[in-house]
Amino acid sequence: MNQPKDEILIAGEDYPRTYREFVSMFPDDKSCTTFLVKLRWKDGFVCPKCKTPSTPWQQTHGRLVCPYCRHQTTVTTGTIFDKTRTPLTTWLEAAWHITTAKNGMSAKTIEQTLGISYRVAWTMLQRFRVAMVRTEREMLSGTVEIDETLVGGIDEGGKRGRGSQKSIVVIAIELHHPKGYGRIRMRFIPDASGDSLIGFIRDTVESGSSIHTDGWSGYSELESFGYEHQKTVVSSSADQAHVSMPGVHRIAALLKRWILGTHQGSFSQEHLQAYLEEFTFRFNRRLSKSRGLVFRRLLEQAVCTSPVTEKDVTYGYNWKK
Ligand SMILES: [Zn+2]
């Protein structure tokens, strides 16, 4: 057997701590490939064809060759990077900016920062957002506050946003005792009916959890699905709502500020869920010790998330699949 010229070092887990470290870690596509191989095959590379564990040979164009059966594969096959013509160095740089900038980056800002086309920037961002949702599989539990909010359309100041009409978003947030917040989940729903609200809750909150809501009838069947239900009937005064649903109110305010700030208030309804997933990913990692860890986490998900089609990127991803 030939001596492999380009062995991939399966070293200990590592990630860049600073932008300077990022730049020196990923000078070319080969270093990006090596990093992604480590993330994709954590227990070592296994040939997808003959299933033999080995150290593959790394060839040009990111090709990995099984030393036993000579089957060729790439680290990007079957992942969100599948069939991309964008270099991995560009993908990783986008991932770095998305995860380390405090509020992320719009496709427009990625376009300008990386000197690429808007279309490529938008495609990378949308595919990363699909990978983000895969990190949020664990159900919320304990005490969870839930309420709906409206985003987009004409805001309270009467200024017209670029989004056409207002969209209903239901927000769930874990409440810690005696204070503080845990994780969140959000979903864009077509209406505030019991079906939409309870469907969301059953998908995202563990049965047996204690759920705080207002007096809206859409929540009235919660107990029959195994939840403890604490209802606070709010008066019509807007101030009262802040007091009784402080967690959801805070998230709704941050979400709206993010859409207005980072995204200049512009989003189309078919992509709203993608924005919500990105906001959730970032919020749920707000206490992470290192942004570099969040960067690695996103890439870890990216290599085990199935390909995202052009149709998904353009017309909106089917989040139910
Ligand atoms: Zn093989």
C-alpha cells in the first residue's frame, strides 16, 4: 500500500479564540477540510463505502480517499456545504462573523465584508440557519412563559416597515428561580388558534412543565396535554403585559430591535422562521465562554445537517421536515 502523502491529523478538539487565531488556523481550503473532517468523524474517519475506519488520504479539491477500497468522498458531501462552488475558506469566514459578531450579520454586511456577491452571502446565511435549528432539538422544561407577539408591518410609531403585513410569532422562554432566563424557542404561526399554539408547545416544551400564559382561550386546553397551566389574566393596559409576561416581552423587544438594527427592518414572511432560528441560536448561547466555541458548534452542526436546496434558499425552508 502506498504511503499516504497527506495524512489528516485527528488532533484534539480545537477552535480559534480570536480573529487572529482564526486567520492563522484557516489559511486555505485544506486546513478548512481538515477541521471539518475532525468535526464530522469525531471518532475517526469511516469509509462511507467499505465502512472501514482509517485515516483517509487528502487530495486536491477536498477529496478524501479510503486507503482500503480507494473510494473517494469529500467532507462536504451530504451536508449543508454539498455541491457548493464557494471555497470553504469563505464559508468558514462567514461562520466566524455570524457567530462572533454580537448581533450576527445581515447578508448585505457579509457581502461587503467578504467581498462576495449578495446571492452567495444570502445562500451561506440561509444554509447556516438551517444548521442552527438542528442544535435546538432539546425540549424546554421547568417553568416556561409563553406569549405571542407581532413583528413586521406597521409599527406602533406609525412608521411603515418594508415587510408587508404583521406576522404572529409565539415565544417560549424558560424562567429560572428566583430570577433570570434560560433558553428560548420561537415559531412563526399563521394564527393564534389553539391548534397553532398548542402544536408549538407540544413540539418544544416537555410535558409536565409549568406553563405561564395570559388568559387567551387558545391556551385553555394545555392541562389536557399534561402541562401545569398558570394563567394570568392581564388587563387591557399595555403596562400590565410587561409586568406579567416579562420574559416574553423582553425577547420580543430584543427580536424587533435585531430585525430593525441588523436587518434594517426588512424580511419577507417566507424567511421569517429562518431569522427566528438564528436569533434563538444566538440567544441560547449568550452565556457561552467563548465565541470560538459557538463557531465550532455551528460547523459541527453544519457537517451533520442534510443539504439545503436552492428552492429552500430562495422561497423559504420547510421547517417541518
Ligand atoms: Zn473504503
